[in-house]
Amino acid sequence: MTKPRRLFLTEADVNELLDMRLALDALDDVLRARSNGEVRNEPRRRLATGNGSMNFMAATWPERGWAGHKSYVSGDFRVMLYGTHGEGLLAVIGAGRMGQVRTGAASGIATKYMARENSSSVGIIGSGY
């Protein structure tokens, strides 16, 4: 087996590559997989650092061969993505912007499945960044 190349994507790279359509499609996929029991995830863990906390969230998608975690301390957000078939670390990804887009996409997916088809308006409570 050839070793895969490792990617390091900065926040600027993520901002350039990630758009809302991609986020909506990806999130729809992963939420469907999770509801089918294919994705496993753990609740956020917070570890005290003295003047804040290290936050850690992990998930696996064995059917796709992926495992990863997002962690952050003091606003420095990172995702570490691993291959589960012996590839090891595949990518380190700046995840501040990714988290913002994912949050918006979650609202979009919820609206897609929960709104009445004849709806003509929407209310927004708390728009974040």
C-alpha cells in the first residue's frame, strides 16, 4: 500500500474551497448515515486548561473509512482526519470557518425537512457570525 499524501488546509484554503452547497450536501449525507447507524460520534468533551478549556469532539464513519476529531483551545479550531484502513493521518484542517458554515448548513437541512412546502417566510433567531 502506498502511503497517502497528507494535507494541511489553512483557514484561507477552507474559505476558498467550502461553499454552502457543498456543506448542505455533505451534511445531508452524514445525517442520513448517522440515522442509519453508520456514523458514530461522541459528545463534546471539555478539559480544563487553567484559564479556559480544550474542547474535543470525535466521530467515525467506518463505511467510508474515516475517523476524525475537531478540537480547539482559545479559538484555534482544527480537524484531524484519519483513514481507518492503515492510512493514518490524512489531513489537518483549519476548522473555524468550517464550523460556521456547518452550523448554517444544519439550519438549512432542518428547514428542508421540517418546513411546510407552502411556506413563504422564515424567522431567524441568532445568526452567529
